[in-house]
Amino acid sequence: MAPIISINRLSKTYSDGFKALDNVSFDIEEGEILALLGPNGAGKTTLISIICGITNPSGGQVTVSGHDVVTEFRETRGEIGLVPQELTTDMFETVFNTVSFSRGLHGKSPDPDYIDQVLKDLSLFDKRDNTLRELSGGMKRRVLIAKALSHQPRILFLDEPTAGVDVALRKDMWQLVGRLRKTGVTIILTTHYIEEAQGIADRVGIINRGKLLFVEEKNALMRKLGRKQLTIELLEPIGAIPASLDSYSLTLGDGGKELVYDYELGSEDGEIARLLLAIDAAGLRFDDVSTRQTSLEDIFVSLIGDAA
């Protein structure tokens, strides 16, 4: 099956010479959830803007369902729903009319029942007749999401959808994303909340300084770059690690009260047991053992630091 979005050697340089994207290429498969991570100014929003037809590229090509985003704008824009970071809509219009108007802009016939269902999914139904200026910041964010879903898009972009919003909206958002995924909607999100990406994404892409560092299936990424750390709490502190334990590359922690052992995921079968036996044979006594696994945030910070 052909990818629903194909990005080939995409570049964007602004008039002041700033290169926001530099030769970016990757595909997005239909029905997947892709999380794009990167620091501020990395190029995430520029990438989304080009795919959505808001910004023209300086070079390269993007196709959506086989249509070029520049030369076949109408076909591609109708496939996409975008939830931007900023609220830009009429503050004196009602919630229902605002969402219905967005549906009409995409050439869709009126469907009040569908709009009502979207508002219910986002806990907006009881605000359907309120004007936007009467809503809280979190409620306005929900309206942005409703507008993006108004024309029943096959692709949904969420640009920092939960930045600065309350916990209730985050919960509603991810529940909605789960339901949309079941219907086959392709979802691309940018977020600073890496734990959210780790919890919901199928694949993770990391962008820094306009360059795509990689796009990889999340679990494969964790296996490839993730590590585990074993901490052994000693009953008595030691000044140096016994020579008999040199092959394990242990380090001392907490003033000599801990032995710390780093190892790759998947390599622990029998290895930990051998280490503990070796520690016992060296005459060291311990009363607790704990493990910590590398998180997606650890990997992200490491990769961004390496690319700096």
C-alpha cells in the first residue's frame, strides 16, 4: 500500500536566509500515529505548514494520497484537518456556527448531527450556543480540534495540542485520538510532553535544526537505543570496586554505597545472575537491587545533544 503522505528532499529557506528544513525525506503510512519531536525552532511547524498547504517549500515535494500539495492543493487540503497552536477565529461567533462554517469551507454539505457528535466528543455540546469570547482557554482549544474534524478528514495534524491546557482536556484529547485511530484516521502530532508520545505513538520522528535525525517504530527505537541500569545497594560502603569485577564495567555511586551497572536491553538473560554471584564471591553484601530503563525522553535528550 502506498503511503498516505510522502515527503521527498523537502527544504525551506526563508527570505532572511534561515533554513527551517534541510533535505527532509520520509513517508507516513495510512492509519498510523506519528509523533514529531524536536526543540523550539527545530522545523516541526514549518513541516506541518508545508504539508497542509499553508507554506510553500523552497525545494522538494510532498504528496498526500498521491496528490502534490502545491499543484493539487484542493485535493490535498480536503484530506487534512489541522489543529494549530494559536486560536485564529471569530470571537463573536457561536461554537456550533464556527465548527459548521469550517465544514462548509471544505465543500462539505451541512451535517448538524455530525457536528453535534464532534462537540459531544470534546465536551463542548453544552457550549454549542456560546460565543468563543465566553469560553476559557481550554474550551477554545477544544473548538480548534472540533474545527479540524468538521469535514471528516483522513489525516489529522495536532501541533502541540495539549500545550498549556488542563488535565481534563488532555484526557479527552487522547481518548478522541484513540477513537479516530480505530476509524483509520492518520494522526501526526508534535508535542513537548514526551511521555504522551511514548504512550500513544506508533512511530517517532526527531527533528533538530531543520534536519530529520530519524523516523523509527517506537518499540524498535527503544530496543535499539534504550538501555537499562541496575543499581545494587551495598550494606557497607566501599572505596574501590574489586578487581575481580572489572569485566562488568561497574561504577560506584552514592559515596561508595551503590554499584551501578549499565547494559543493553535484551542482553540481561543470565547476565544479571552472573553479576550478582560475582559480587557475592568478591565478599560484598547488598540488601537491595533496582532497575531503571531508558525512556523516550532520555533518548531524545541524548540525540539532540549529539546533534548540537
